[in-house]
Amino acid sequence: MLYKTHVAVTYAAALPMLLSTNSLTVGNVIAVGIGSVFPDIDHPGSYIGKRTRGVSDGIRLVFGHRGLAHSIAGAAFFLFVSQFVLAALGMPSIWSEWFLVGYLLHMVEDSFSKTGVAWLQPLYNKRIQFGFKKIYYSTGEWSESLIFLISCGLIVYQILQMYP
């Protein structure tokens, strides 16, 4: 899935969570957005990979794309790192929780791709495809474009519901 689709789908799913927990702040929205693209740090050609070239190249070399960064262990590791960085910078720790929400939603989204995600790496390397190999998208194809458009529509609808 391209970064713009990850961001759109993640926001479409996270906006109701942010609203229902009275957490709709600029910082939390940014944290969700960063989390929505962060698992692709393991791909140097991705949106975030291009911006973190040395780190991205190293992660891909060691773990591969959709490797450890696309697992619960990877999510836990980057949650810990985000908490450490935020504390060191004196920023709100709640941002790391919303970062995690975006990160996990990215993994759910990738689980609907044709190849799925190995959620339990490094303990179990089998990829899980949530659509049972019947419902899936392929990156850059019409199915992803449709997902993007529906997500954008949902975001607009949710915003209109917030501000009638």
C-alpha cells in the first residue's frame, strides 16, 4: 500500500477513536500519521524509508521488507523507542500511544494485501492474510485506489459530522 493510502485508511479508522476518547489534538493526529507510515521504514523506497536512508537500508538488510518491523515485536520496539525519544525531548508521552495506534493500523491494512503480514515474527514467520486470499489489494492497482477514495470519503463524512 502506498503511504497516502496508509495515511487515509489509518485516519478514517483512527478519527472515531480520537473523538470517542476526547483525544483529538494536533499532536495526537500527527502521532497517528507518523505511526501509519512507520512500519515501512524497512523499505528504502517507501515514503519514510527515503527520509531515513541509512536506518532504512540497515533494517531491510537485516530483516527484509515486511520483516520484524511489520510484527508485534517491531511495534513494541518502536513504541519503546518513541517513549524514550518523547521523554528525552520533554514531549507528551500520550503521543507514543497514538503512534502505536497508527503503527498497528498499518499492519492491519497490510494484512489485507495479497501477501499479508507475519505478525508473530521472530517466533513464527507465517504470513497472515486477513481476507483469506479472497479479499485483498495489490499496491498501486485499482483496488488500492478504491480503498484510498473510500477512506477519503469517510474522513470527509466524519469531519462533516463533527462540524455540522
